[in-house]
Amino acid sequence: MASQLSSIVESGQHACYGIEWQLTDGVLVAKEVYNPSWRIEYAARAGLKSLFTTESTRHTFTPGEGLVGQVFLQQQPTFAKDLQQLTEEENRAAMFGGAAFVYKRTALAAEYGIHSCLFVPTKSGVLEVGAMLVVSPDDLIAPALVKAIQEGGPIPEVKPAPVKLAPCAPWLQKIAESCPELCYAIEWTMSAGTLQVNESYNPAWRVQYAAQAGLPGLYTSSSRALTFQPGEGVVGQVFQAQKELFIQDAQEITEEGVRDDMFSGNQVHFLRADMAKTFNIRSAAFVPLKSGVLELGSMKQLKSMAALLTDSTMKAIEEAPCALAK
């Protein structure tokens, strides 16, 4: 079912992986797994040591054992709203009428950021498709496709959709692709007295990830709706102080803001913390330019500015038409 499994996963609006469990010698084992290309790239850039599917293949289940075994035994499609919360008794009761079972991959789901999952039984095993978000079962596998899987019917072929990248200045693309940790780049430019997004870039894998993960667009696109006065927010403060700033975790910045020696103890607010959570942005670097600010971000929580401003990145910046602040 390798090609069918890929079609099933690719057809799911929010699906990020698929596993085909097959009954072999009385035990359910992982026969095939599939991860979209964006998920593999995401895992690498997010610093994950492996993939949820790879770690799952180390597990086996007898009929009735665990969630996979229960689904096979009951022969009923089963939706788990959040795999990370399956230890709660009400979830067990709701799915199997109180039947006792232990989900063995709760910690694994938490480690690899897996939440909702749909399990579809077949005559010879179970098909498992999951997402990185809490979604509905129809967002994973369409009802008509669930029926086809159960009945062994034909599965329509679905290939990954080609990624269409928005036009971008080649120099910014070069900067963004110079560092493996980067998932976006924004050039903020002074215009009519405010800092506005002039250019932005997202690698192809990031665009595909955002689309299939169900994100409401891109972080860069949402940032275009914002403007900053010199001294306002992190972007405005970096431009006004003309000094670099590194934020280790943009999602954890509170209302109190962050203080940094470069700003002489001034209160500095990052006004996009909620946006960072929505689009899964973690670390970010802000580099002052003569006419604005260069912002570079990652989906991974990094230790220092050097992880984003590598030698190759700095070389690309120095060769770009945007002039660094001196």
C-alpha cells in the first residue's frame, strides 16, 4: 500500500504522517510508513532526533492490545482528538465503551508534536493517519476514503501539490537559504516614517508545511499587516538603537517584554508573540540596516545569535544590496 498510503496522507488537509499496521503471525506490525517531504524537513529543522513514524515501527501490538490493537479487534474507525491526552479515562470510555487499553506512545506523540489521529481498520490491519494539530477526523481522511479503505476499494492517486513561491528578491532568498535553521526572512524598510515589510521569503518546505499543517497563511504574510515607528516594538528598537538583537523564544515573551543591555534597560515589547505561537516560530535575529531591519527566524529554539547569523549568512548579508548599519 506504499503508493496508496502516500495518496491517503497527501489527500488529508492536516495529515502529517501515515502508518499501515499489518497483522503478521498474530501480531500487528508497521508494514509501511509515509511522511510528506515538508514533515521530514520540518523534523530536521526543528531538531527532532527522528520521526514519529520511525519510532512507532519499534512497537508491535496483539489484537486488543493498545489503541492499534483495539481498533483492529473492534473493527471500527476510531478518532483520537489528542494522542497526548489519551491517559484520561473519559477518552478511553468514549472510544471503546470502557474497554481497558494502554496507549503506549503518549510520550512519543508529545516529543514529536503529534495530536489528532484517525485509525481505520482493514481486514488485515489498521491504517493510522495523524496531524500536528487538534483537528477533526474529516481533516485527516475524508469519510468516503475511510469507507474505501475499509472495503478495500480503489484509492484515488494524490501527489504532493507543487509549491508556488511568492516573488522575492534573489538576495533575500540567498540569505534565507544560507542557514539550515532559517524558516523565513523579512526586510523591514523605513517608508513614510514607519518600518514596513518590503521583502519576505519562505523556503519551499516551509510553504508546503504551512499549507498541509493547516496554518492560516504564513508568518511573513501576517507580518505585512504591521508597521512600527522607530523605537516601537523589537523592530523599531533595533532600528533606533542600530544594534543587533537575538530572541531565543518569541513565543515565551510576556507582556512585561524583554530587557537587553543594548537598549540600556528600556522596556522592549515583541508585539508578535501570539503570532509566533500560531505559526510555530521560535528563535529570531534582528539585524539593523541603514534603511531598516533584517529579521531572520527559525522554528527551532536556538541557543544564540550565531546559530542564525552563521559565517555564510553574514557573507550573504554583506553581499546584499541592503546596507548594514555601521
